[in-house]
Amino acid sequence: MLGLFLVTPASAAPGKSCSIMVKAGGLDSRCLPAISSRGTLIAVAAIDPDGRRGDPNLTVRFLPLDGRGPASTVILTVDEVEEIGKGRLGPAVVSLIEPRLDLVNAQLAAAGFVSLRSVEIPPRRLTFHTESGGLDITLKDGTLEIGGPRTEPETLALPRASSGGDCAAANAPFVSGLWLSSDDDRRVVVQIGYAENDSCPAPQGAWRVIRPRAAAGAPVAAPAPDRPAQPRPGPAATQPEQASALNTRGMRKFRAKDFSGAAADFRAAIDASSTHVKAHYNLACLASVTRDRETALTELRWLAASGLSEAAEKLHKARTDPDMAFIRAEPEAQKLLGER
């Protein structure tokens, strides 16, 4: 039995948006793992240990939590750094990966990824206590339970491995990692691994997200997401006016190929006015351009479900918009656009 007591501060710290950069002669991916704003994707760093050489390399993997296969964006491979940089992240290698960094950072921004904060799992049967508040996490008999004095209990049965036959028992699930979302201390991300032996190798691990509800009467601080500074059209600006200003600024960045900045502005516009059709459409375009399938489909679904005449016009425009070329190849997008 594993028991943990996690401190949750009275007010959650602002979520820090995730971006990858070149720093001190290496690739800085410390913001990973990260979770998308809708809690449907986890982004992780995949690094090839390449034996003893230790050459810099990085692939960002996007793991859907609904069971679909992962997608990957390659930043730098071991072979590339060996052939071009002789094992070093020199100017030639940096020049090679700059457009790739722009792409992956745009994907992270478009889907609103924020970093996860690792929770240390103490040795089995060890329980530690701190000041009041927080979450109690207990693992027993393959079930994870999260609760606390101000939290409604929530349980998660660890999913069994898909392996059958004699390996079903050998591939027992276990919690291999725990994180808290940096923009919401009550959103718990669980990484699930599987045991293995010589005859039964471990299958691909799984991820789950749990957000326990606050107990009745318990004060809950609203998360404070990290957002760009919003332009101020005037002292009496309405939310739609703020959204329009943000959307306009985002379009300028989009045209300048500042995809990360554009994504942040489009999201801020939607936060200011959730029914701002142009911001939803522009975010879908940006996601399509950067090959962020999940975000593009999410925004197209919103447009299709909104019932707004302007949204219907945007969906019609999307049938021929060059920015939508990537997502138009998706069967679901074709249905949303009325092409099937």
C-alpha cells in the first residue's frame, strides 16, 4: 500500500506555457512532460541514449489519452548531430533544427500545453504528512484513490495490459510516475507502467488524468493560466473588443510566421470572448498549418456545433482555404465541413 500526502497551495501558481529551446549547447526540454489545455494530450521528450556518446537529440511525442496512436515531431536525431555537427550542437545543427523548433513550439502553444510538476513517490508503505490541505493518494490492489479533507474521493483502476495468455498476469500494472498540472494543482496526471520478465516484455505504458472534485463547502481557488499581456483598446473596452484586438494581433503574428505568439493570442481572444468565431477559426488554421491534428479538429467541432451563421460561413471557407489543406485530409474534418 502506497500512501502520499501532497500539499496544494491555497492559490495555484500560474501555469507556464511549454516551449523547447537551445540552451547552453544543448536542447532544453525541461518543460516536458506537459498536458494540453483540454487534458486530452500529454507531450513527452523522447531522447535516444545512443550508448555512451551522449549526443544531443530530441523527439517530442504527443500521446492521446483516448487510446489513439501517438504522433511525433522530430527535433534532432543522433545521426544528424553526428554527421553534421560531429556530436556537437554547433551553428550548422542549430540552423537545421530552428524550423523544427518553431514547428513543435507552435504545436505546444496551439494546444495550450502547460508543464507538469513531478511528485516524488515515496517508498512503499511510507506515508508523510505536511500542513493541512492537499491531496491524499493511496495505491492498493491495482486501484489509485485520491482524496483529502477538502476533496471528494476519486478512484482509478489501473488499466490492465492488452497482452493475453500467460503474460496477462506477468504484465501487472503499476504507477511509474505522478505529476500535478502547473495550472491546476488538483489535476493529477498518472503514468502507468507494466511489469515484465524474460518471457513477457512490458507493453507500451499508459497515461491517465484525474481531477478530484472539491468537497461541498470547500474553497477552491480558480487556476490562473499563463496568458500573454492583453492589449487595451480603451478603458471601457468590452470583452468582444478585447477579443478582436487579440485576434488582430494574432493574425499579424500568424502572417509573420510567429506561430507560437499567434497561438497564444488566439487562445487569449477565446478566453476573453468564448464565442469569437474568427479566433476559433484562426486557431484551427494555425493548427492545420503546424500539423496539430487534435487542436484543428477541436476548433472545427466548435464551429460546427456553435449554430452561429458566421461559423457556418467559416466552415464553408475552410473547404478551399490553403491553411486548412492538412486537416481537410481527415475524414472527420470532411464531415464537419460538409464535404462527405
